[in-house]
Amino acid sequence: MVDAIRAAMKGQEPTLIRQAVRQGQMQADFLILLVNRINAVILNDSQTRGLKIALLYERLRNIAICDESEAMSEWATYLRAVAVDLLALQKASELIEDKYFDREPILLMDVLDNLRQQISMMGKMINVYDAIAVESGKPELVTNGEAFREAVNVRASETAGCIVALAKSKMLDDFGEAEAADEVIRPYLLASLSDLPFEARTT
């Protein structure tokens, strides 16, 4: 890459060439970090997501035995929350691929397979619940509606933004721009602090 930049800028001011080389190196570093970060985020939380899905199945089994409508409502709320987080990860990876990689896939095969398997399991539960809601004459309780899809899109945008910021911050730090690195990540740190209970923020 460095040789290609120098060849393309042959005859120009050395200072400009050095700047272009540095920019090229920073961009390459950022893209590598971005790929690593999105794969790590999905992989590291895989076990937790799997446990949440298993818990959903177990709760559904218990509800079927007890036939409690209130418990079913609570289960559906939890189902939506887990589904939004899961589907937002897939959407976030697609947003990053579209913006930074010309829609080329960036997820490792094992990571992608695991994510697809979890999404498939979640999709089956959503479809069953939605079918029951419709058959019971309560289509307003269907999970996979406009509000749900909007929630996924909002969470995906937030997730993608945070992942990009983390990769960009690390890249800037790698190149000795510590202050710029802090500025990139600061909004996300502040947002995470504002989500904490008051006691946690003051201890």
C-alpha cells in the first residue's frame, strides 16, 4: 500500500507524500481493527445469548404447563428484548459492511454460523408466538411488527456506531493521537454512565 501511494504521488512534495502514506496506514489499521472488533463483539457474547435463548425455551415450557396468561405476557416482553439485541447485531454488521467494506462480508465463518443459528432459534419462537396471538384474536400482540423492526434498526445503528468508534479510537491511539482517540469514544462512555443507577455512578 505504501509503495502504491508513493508511486501514485511520484514527483509531489515529500511532505504531502508522507501525509498520504500516514493516512493510508491509518485507514488500513482502522479497517483491520473494525473487522476484529465486530467479530469479537458477536463471539464474546455468544454464550450469554445462548443462555438467554435457553431460558426463553425453559420459561415457555413452564408456562405451557401452568397456563398463566400473566407469565406469558412477561415471557413475550423478554422475548422481544432478547430478539432486538440479537437481530441488531446482525443488522449492525451489515451496516458496517455496507459503509466501510463495499458490502463485502466481514464476519468469520464460525461467528456467522453461530449468529445465524441463534437467530433461527429466536425466529422460530417469534413465529410460534405470533401465530398464537393471531389465532387468539389479538394481532396487536404480534412481535414482528413495525415497532419491533424500528427498535431493531435503532439498536443496530447504536451498536454499529459504538463498534466503529471503538475501532477508530484504538487506531488513533496506535498512531499517537491519544486526545483524538479519547474524543471519539467519549460520547459512548458518557452514554454508558448515564444508563447506570445513581448509586453506581457515585461509588
